[in-house]
Amino acid sequence: MNRHMVPEGAYPAIIGGERIFTQQNIDVIDPATGKVFATVARCGQAEVDQAVAAARAAFKKSWRLSTAAERARLLGSFAQAITDNSDQLAALESRDTGKPLRQARVDVQFAARYFEYYSNMVEAVFGSVIPAGTDRLTFTLREAYGVTGHIIPWNYPLGIACRTLAPALAAGNCCVLKPAEQAPLSSVRIAELALEAGFPAGVLNVVPGYGAEAGAALSGHPGIDHISFTGSVPIGRKIAEAAAGNLIPAALELGGKSPNIVLADADLDLATPVVAQAILQNAGQTCSAGARLLVHRDVHDELVARLKAIFARTTIGAGSADPDLGPVISAVQHQRIGELIDIGRGEAELVHGGNRPAGAQYEAGYFFEPTLFDQVAPEATIAQREIFGPVLTVTPFGDLDEAVEIANGTDYGLVAGVWTRNIGRANWLLRELHCGQVMINTFSNGVELPFGGRKKSGYGVEKGFDALLAFTHVKGAVVMMGKD
Ligand code: ADP
Ligand code: MG
């Protein structure tokens, strides 16, 4: 197959192992051109009902009775299927989201790695024997919830789908996935690949559609036992309310305004490219983006000059041309980012960017220059609101207490980066930062490391062994002994 071939045309829902086409469809837009290049099924209540019923039937008939070893083998085959199709999946993801091709390739590697990781871990899920008495055996079992709902956003559709599906499936749940209407295609494609890899029909169902239709139908469905959501704070609140209505657990990953904190003793050669990448990757459309640079005033001028140089040589273009920076997802997001940048012009010093790049090739798509604001007050709108674009704010600080106060001074608490050569200061910051993950002298985290927010970044855990356990509940058992 041609390395860059993207299957065009109409993408279905996947329900009960079947490709289901709906009467109405949703146009899928290429963010680099603003043009429609495919359509996807527009599911509503009826399709969601079917998908939940198919998942329930699969759970009862096969998945609930499967052994951990059987699921491990299937997850492993699926990881291989993703890897075998990585060229096609990366091209599809890049076209659908606008992200540079090499970033889409990394997303595909992560997608496969989630299934590999949970394939390896699932046989390590078991209960324990509790020493509660000598006349009885007291122990716990770990059981799947049953049917789990998964609603995901458009920024890393493939990566986030696999992040949430892999532990749910490994733990023995049957899943209904609702991808974002802006970037649904890779979700449909992986459900097809799952069937080819041997997953029984109904174990993984995909219901593309709008949030207010398929999304609301799924999150409020009385037939689901658990809901996982990644997206915005207002919709996260709606999901939590819907879950409360059915008294089911919800796991919410809702974004952030994460700091990169650069101390005066940091290795700037190491920090600079990573700090830039932490905001430019995926055009800043990353929940855990390093959106705020907090820098000690002794190294402020030097670091800002270096970042400005990187921003100035950043290449911009369609994802398929594999530039450093692709377009943002949609006209709506493009406009939102522009409005926040305009607020920023009145609040801080614009050092670089701030506009749509000049040139005919940028006119139809949703492009933005990499944008750098300096001397941003901690309480400024652009330092508080999640911009979800390639916009970095710089705030200088004087001492560590001030750095922590600024770092913790937003509604969010997802991740933080710390750059220092001093291990005592690194550990002190690790303790003081109110967030779910701290990365010291790096800004990368793996599939293995638990990830989850504090405050308005949400609750629940993704990734790592903890996420696998979170897709089970514990059953306690007590059995009396007796000789006769
Ligand atoms: P964004 O604003 O970045 O698009 P959203 O939180 O709106 O983020 O979207 C994340 C996911 O939530 C998408 O799959 C979207 O379709 C879905 N969604 C949006 N509105 C609702 C809703 N009312 N109920 C359930 N899901 C929704
Ligand atoms: Mg939305």
C-alpha cells in the first residue's frame, strides 16, 4: 500500500461487529484546507442503544468468561495489527487532525504500546487473601464493571482512544466509544482492526456523532456501568451529572494550564527545546501542554531569546507536509485562539507571532503562528485560561515560594515540568506542586506512568497499572471452614 494513502469516503459506526451506516452523516474536514474529505456516521439515541445492547450481549456471552491470558493474547495481536497498519493510521490521523505526520506516527506508536502494555499487565490483576480469622477464608476478587462508555476529544483521537480502551478491555469490560465529531476516523478504523485481530463482535463498538446527540445518549445511558471522558470542563461537568443520575463512576480528564518551571541553575541547553516543544507539539492542543513558562529572573532574558529564535524558525504547513507546526483543528478553535491572543496583547508583551502566517497557502486552513508572550502577570487572562493553541506565556519569578504560588495559582492541576540541577529543590517542588504528574528535567511521560488531574483538571486515573485497576471493582468473599 502507498505509505500516504488515506482511505476517503464514508466511514460507518461499528456496532456488534457490523459496519453500520446512518441516514445522515457528518462532514469530516481537513484542517489544512477547510475542505470536506470524508464523511462519518451520525449516530443518535437508536444507534447508542444498539451499541450498548451489543456490548452487554458480548459481555455476557464471551468477554466476561474469557481468561486474562486469552484477553492478553488478543490485546497483543491488536497491538501488532496497529503497528502493521501504522503508515495508514498515521496518514489518516494527520489528515483528520492536521497534526504533522511525524507526530501522528508517534501517536500510533503510543496506541500500539497501550495495548502491548495492558496485554502484559492484565495477568497481574488479582485479589488478595486477608488474614481475618482462622475458621474462614477471606479474600477479594477483581471483576470487570461490564459495559464502559468512553467519550474522547479531537486532539489525540487515536492515542486517547487507546489510552482509555486498552485498560478497560484488558480488565474484561466491553466498550462503547464516542469519538469527537471533528476527528472521528481513526476510532472507526481501529474498531475495524480489532475485529480483524479477532475480538468478538460487540466487545468494542464505536458510535461517531455529535456531543449533544451520541455523546449525551451514551453518557446518560442506563445500560452503562462506568463512563470515561476526556474533554472540556463544562462538558465534563455534564458527564459527571449524567453519571450521578445513573449512580455510576466517572473518570474525567479535563485539561490544564500546566507550568514549566525553570530555576536559575537549570541546564538551558537541555530545557529550551523541550519547553518549546511542550507548547508547539500538536499546535498546543494538548491537555498536558506546558502552556506557562515560569522562569527565574536571572535566566529569563537568555531563555526568552532562545525560545524566540526557535519560534522564528518553526516551519508551518499541512500535517501531510510534516512541518514543525500544523493547523489547529477547526475554524471555531482558530477564532477562539485569536480572541485570547487579542486579550493578551492588552495584558502582556507580545514577543513573537500572534497572527495567521502570511501566504496564500495559509488562507483557507486554520493556521496560527507560534506565539510568545512575555511579562505575563500570574492573574492575566492568558495565564489562567486554557488557550489550546501554540501560545506560550512567560512569567518571571524571584524565589521558589513565588514559583510554587504561581504554578499552583490556576483552576487546573494536571502536570508540571521542573528544570534544575539541584536535587533538593527538585524534590521540594515535587512535594509542593498541586498536580497529578511532575516531570523533572524532561517533559515526557510514558504509558506506564499514572496520569490524572487535581482541581478542575478532573478526577480518576489514566495510564499505568492504576488505570487497569480502576476499570475493575473489588468483590469481597468469606467462606467458612468446616470439617464435617
Ligand atoms: P472541545 O470543546 O474541545 O470540543 P468538548 O468537551 O466539547 O471539547 O468535547 C469532548 C467530547 O465530548 C467530544 O467527543 C464531544 O462530542 C463530546 N461532547 C460534547 N458535548 C457533549 C454532551 N453534551 N454530552 C456528552 N458528550 C459531549
Ligand atoms: Mg466542543
